[in-house]
Amino acid sequence: MSSYDTDFNTAHRVTLEGRGKLIVSGVEDVARFDENEIVMNTAEGALVVTGENLHIDKLSLDGGELHVDGHVDALSYDDAPGSGGGGLLARLFGG
């Protein structure tokens, strides 16, 4: 994975190895997580990871990198960068 290293901490990249190991760069914050869902704010908007037995293996907000182990079912973006994050919460809670 060192072949993908960059000098930019905020560069956003998603790498999924099989369905068992996920690496996301450009992570600004983890909004919430449990074993079935991880919601994070990235340089490209809110990213929602759903699956089973999800565990955050490594989190480095200084470097903007998140490593997840478990069974990944889906990845989806919920809002655009700079939207203030309110869109995600409104959608989650039906507002």
C-alpha cells in the first residue's frame, strides 16, 4: 500500500481489499460507529460504511486515515463537502 502514499493529508482515497479490509484516507472526523455501521466525514463528504462485525483497526485523524476490518456490505456518500454536515443528520433522523 505504500505505492499509494501521497504528500497530501486530505487526499481522499478508498481502498477495499476483498470485503474484509477497508482503508480510507482524507478522513476528517468519525461521526459515529458500531459493528454494523461507520459514519465518517471525509474530504469528499460524509461516507457511510455498512456491514457486519465492523471494527476500527486504526484511526489517525492527524494523518486522515482510517482502517476497518469486518465484512463490508456497502459504501455510500451522504452529502457533499462543505454542506455543513446537517444534511446527514436530517436524513438519519427524518428531519
